[in-house]
Amino acid sequence: MLDKTKIIIRPIVTEKTEHLKTDCNQYTFEVARRSNKVEIKKAMEKLFNIHVDKVRVMNYDGKPKRMGAFTGKRSNWRKAVVTLKKGEKIASLER
């Protein structure tokens, strides 16, 4: 069981996520790789004082990268798209 403050890593802000936020009331976050949907839902409700309707989770593999002769790989990460109940917003993420 992860700590609630360590589950949500950061919000993801792109053009697509801004459209999801305004049109579908969905917010996108990078979350801990070991977290599950139930933990993400509880962490969101506790941290932002909101009611979560649905959580969708996607896993991403890190891309291979090169710097001259040295090769490496970016970290694997996990993304969660959180749908809020109708009429709710996360005030700290609004512009």
C-alpha cells in the first residue's frame, strides 16, 4: 500500500488533455507504477476533495535514447485518466 501523496506524481498538461478536461471532465496524471485503480481513486478523492466516477490506467515503456556512443533508456511510467462526477472540477488545475 503506497502513501496517498506518493501515488499521484504530476498532472500531464497537453493540448489533448486540455480538451479532455473541458469537454469530458477528465484529468490526466502520471501515477506510481505500482498503484492500482482503487488506490488512485482514493488518493484523488483525498488530495483534491472531489468525487471520482471512473479511472483508466495505461502503462508506457520508456524510449531508448542515445547520447553519442552511450545508449540508455528512459524510465517506464504509468498514466491515469480520471473522470470526475458531473459538475466537479479540480480548482488547482484550472487556468
